[in-house]
Amino acid sequence: MEIVCNHCSARLNIPDDKIPEGRRVRVTCPKCGNKLPIEPRNTARDVPDIHETGPGPWPGEDAGMGEHTGPTGLEFYGEDETLALVLDLDTRDQDVLKEVLSELGYRCLVEADAEQAVKRMNLYAFDLVFLADGFDGGPVEQSPIMAYINRLSMAVRRRMFLVLISPRFKTMDRMAAFSKSADLVVNKKDVPNVNRILGMAISDHEKFYKVFMDTLREIGKA
């Protein structure tokens, strides 16, 4: 099945057997981050932007996202779900973050491998990403995850709230976050209090960008 993004006209080929039956889901355009609804397979022919073709290659350079071979398995998420990605090898931190994110209404995914994390980020628009020091063997500043995020188009990046975790950071230090190209920095010892910290930071972020995003919506570029 070939899906054509109605925002940037990028094409995404998805094997038919990867699309769940009887359930309306969404997939994210890897070029612009637009969320594309997919009707259940038995009604897919009624959707004008979806055309049945044979399985094709996963988007690579032509989608502006760099080389991508596709994940070992394709997952679909409900159209209204907000996605969070946790990249932290500390299992105690993982447990805290999963519980907090669930309470906040996020669908939480955890990855332990940088390559697989990049593949997921190529396919799905994550609303929230946590990246911890040491996730891929080094500080966050040298992480290939940060290198990937810093190459994203602004249309995709501005939809993502990035949180960096390190014992070197002072929690909610805005200058540190700015210098690291992040939206929030959290000291590792403050992870147990991340619910309150995250709530305040996201609220401030939304207020800061509200006028900007409202203007983009008015001109059809949000």
C-alpha cells in the first residue's frame, strides 16, 4: 500500500500485511511529520490519498531523512495517541518515566539501542523524547541520537519536546537546555520528581510557542 502525504507529497510504501484489519490507525510522514490516517484494510479503497500497490522500499534519501532500511516490525498507533520515547539504560529511571508518562496520557516506548531508536524516530513523530547520558556509551552531547535530532527539519523538530538527563545538569537550567538544543534538562537525581518538572516545563513551552503555532495554522503550515 502506498500512502501519499497530503502535506508534502512524500510517498511511504507499507506492506499490506503490516496494516491491522478493522482498525483506523495513523502513520507519520518521515519527511514533514504530518500524521496520516489509514482506514481499516476493508475500507482502504475509499480513501483518496491511499493507493494499493505492491510492497515498496522504505523512504530514504528521497524523503530527506537520510538512509533508512526500515525496522524489523512496523507498529501502528491510534490516531489520537501521543507518543513518548525513553532512551535511558537505567531500569529504575525507565520504570519511573513509564509510570509518569502513562499518567500523563502518553504511549511510552523504550529503546536500548541507538540504531533501533533512530529507526523508530524515522517512522514515528514522537511528541516527547527522553535521552540520558550514557545511553549509547557517551555523553548526550556526542550521542548519535542528538546528531539525528539536530538534522531534523524544523517542521518535525518543533513538534518534539526533548528532555536530556544527566548528573552534570542543573534541573530546568534554560541556558543549558538552549546550549544543548534541548527543551529541558533534568539532573539524574531529580528523575523521581519528573512528573512535576515535566508538567511545568511543557506548560511554559506551549505558552512560548502558542502565538507562533497559531500563526502557522492560519497560513496552513502547522
